[in-house]
Amino acid sequence: MEQINIEIAYAYPHSHYLKSFTLDAGTTVQTAILQSGILSQYTDIDLRRNKVGVFARPVKLTDVLKDGDRIEIYRPLLADPKEIRRKRAAQQAAQQKAKI
């Protein structure tokens, strides 16, 4: 059977996991993650909660990998970026009003 080379990446603010694997062609994202052993090494990864992508493009766990793909497992956001922008805008508006 034909083989493909892929990488799996997972990052923390001050460290990261990046490992290369050779798998059978036709392997899905989920199968590759399970076969990699990353889930036993990083117990905070929950494939029901963590989003995954290939080269920053969101993918489904059932998508089939191609040679050279890099699976990226994303950590959940700690804060909603939209909410942070709203709060910052409100603070700036309050500061401008206080200057007047």
C-alpha cells in the first residue's frame, strides 16, 4: 500500500509538540491522531472539543490526509476575541468622555 508522510502539531504558549509520521494513504485525520499517541501524552486534548486543521485550514476528523499534510490541534480559546474588542472600545469611549 502507498505511504504518505504527515506531521502532527500541538502548541502551548511556551512549548510545542511536532512529530512526523508515515501512514497508509487514505488515513483520516482522526485515525492519524489516534495512531500518533499524542492523546495519551497530552491528556487535555479532547477531540470532541478541540478543533483541528491542516495548515491553518479547519478540517473534519473524517477528512482524508494527503502526503505532506500537517495536522494542527488547536487549544480552546480562553477569551472570546469579539468580547475583548467590545470591552476595549467601551473603555476607550469612557476615557474620551472623561477628557471632555
